[in-house]
Amino acid sequence: MVQRQEHIDRVACALVVACCVFWGLQQILIKSVVHEVPPLWQACIRFSGATLLLGLWCWWRGVPLFVRDGTLRAGLLAGLLFTGEFTCIYLGLRDTTASRLTVFLYTAPFVVALLLPRLVPTERLRTMQWVGLMIAFAAVALAFAEGLFGQSALPRQLRGDALALMGGLFWGLTTLVIRSSRLAKVSAEKTLFYQVAVTAAVAPLLSVALGETWSLSYSAMAWGSIGLQTVVGAFASYLLWMDLLRKYPATKLGAFTFLTPVFALVFGVLLLNEPLTPQLVLALAGVTVGIVLVNRKPAG
């Protein structure tokens, strides 16, 4: 039985921030090769590889994946929602920028904060925590203000933004299913296996339906991107995230994820030579304040 913690300790804080650093890079990795490697075929390669890695990891660690424990229905539902999230991400990145997609995708913590307390009463947020959540999101929105509102959006860009919002909804619902079902009591490996395995099975069907061309002849940059997405993203960081969700309040962990779009901006500055704007500095400060408020212990 996993012992639940009511507050985020230092180790968990460091681990979730490390995840956010990579997730901030992840959208740039996908975007950089999405026009060379068809999006859903790219997802298929990634999650097939992650399924294989996770299977080998579980075999090595002796983690059972196929015992009957009453999680099949919830696991398949979580897997389908996870598939929906990444379908929206990969397709959305054809039409909108990585930074815009990331800020819309990270509406997911609001889905969790609004709905999870109805299913798990211990996850209810206090007034000050809601204030912190709003500050964090407002800070991120400020960082993207020029890109979001400073110019007319093209129809394709609006479609990409809509897909990003749908991806955020699917992500939030995946978290709800995991936290409010028997998946909350099984190993992180099994919870993640449902998600990556279902995606690996469904993504090829979606790819064929969209008429994508399959190939394995890609540039070294493309394979490097897919390799990082697979090993660090779909395997290591998501396995760690599933483990954290089983031990710590999802609503409080969700506040940390607002760091991801800020990291995405930082990587944009470093890798794409984008300017370091005052909005970015304010976003970093605002996200920090928001996280402190959400994770602040109640008085007394």
C-alpha cells in the first residue's frame, strides 16, 4: 500500500521540476520534426518504443502487468484519454507554435482542480490555493500575451489552438481517472503501461485513417528527437509522474506543471534565438508565487 502524502516534500519538488524541464523541451522536439515525420506516425514510433522499454523494465524489476486486479476498464479508459491527448498534441503542432500549444495544453490542472474534489474530497483546494492557481496561470498567459492577442490568428493556427485545448481536457480527465479509480492503488508501471500500450495500438490506426506515409528513412535530427521523446519523455518522465500522482495530491502537483510552458519559453530563447522578454521574467516570478501559495500548509 502506497502511503499518501498531503504536502509536496523537497525530493518530490525537485523531481516534478525536472519533469517540467523536459516537458518544456518536448513540444519543441516534436515541432522540430513534425513536417519530416508525419505526426501520428511519429507518435506510433514513440509509444511503441516506450511500451517495449516499459515491458523490459517491468520484467527486470519483477513488476506484474497482467494479473487480474480490477483495473482493466479504468486502465483502458485512461489509455484512450491519453491517446486523445497526444493525438491532439501531435496534430496541433502542425498548425500552431510549440509555445502557443503548450499554454493551452496546460489548462489541464484546472480540469483536475474543478472536478477531482468531487471524486476525492481530500483533494479539495482552499481559497488561498485557488488564488495561487489563478496567479500561476495568469503569469503564464502574460508571458504569451503578445503571441496570443497581438496579431490576427490564422484559421490553421486557431485549429491548432483548439486541438491544444482538447489535449488539455484529455490530460485532465486522464488524471481524474487515475486518481479516482483502482489505478491509484496499483504500481506506477502498470498505470503507465495502460496508457502507452493503448496509444501504441491506436495511433497506427489513426495514422492510416489520415493517410500518412510511413517510413523509417529520416534524418539524424529526427531520430534524435524521437529517441528523446521515447526514452526520456514517454518512458522515464511519465513513469516518474505516475509514481508521484500515487503519493502526492494531484491538485498540488498540477500547480508545478505551470512551470512547463515557462521552460518552453526559455528553450525558445536558447534554441530558437527568441528574445528574452519582460513577460517571461514576470511569468517566472508569478509561477513561483502561485506554486508557493498552492503548496502552503494551512495555519495551525
